[in-house]
Amino acid sequence: MLTHIVFFKLKERTPEVVQKTKEVLLNMEGKIEQLLSIEVGVDVVHSERSFDIALVTKFNSLADLAIYNVHPLHQEVIAYMGTVREAAVSVDYEA
């Protein structure tokens, strides 16, 4: 099992932008075969070091993550995120 986590810091942190971004990410649920699960969390602490949104996804393998990465719906999400994110960091690990 592979877990793929991405933290996003948004350019504009208004409730509307945060909610729209959460919806865009969650829209992938059930639409990409290789994506076993998806969770989107919105930061509630808002400290200086906080990121605004966490995306946690699970896949059976690195190969499935690679398929997800080029899936047309995921590519649309990447394009959207490029317009709203200030920064992003990720980690991928096997459990």
C-alpha cells in the first residue's frame, strides 16, 4: 500500500478559496480507478508554519500512483492547483 500526501499553502486563504479547492480535490473521488481512497483536510490552527490543505491518497503501488499522475482528471486538478497554490510539499511512503 502506498500513501501519497501533499500539503498545499494557498495564495489566497479566504474561506471561499479554501472550500473551492477542497471540492476540486475531492471531485477525484471514485473517478480514478487506481485511487483507492482520498481525504482532504483543512487546517484549523492557522499558525505561521501551517499549510492550508492536506491531501491524503492511497494506492496499491507506485505503478498505480504513476497512472494517477497522468490521468486526465488529475491533470485538470494540477492545472487548477497551479492557479491557487503558493507552495506544495509531498511525501510518498509504503506501509
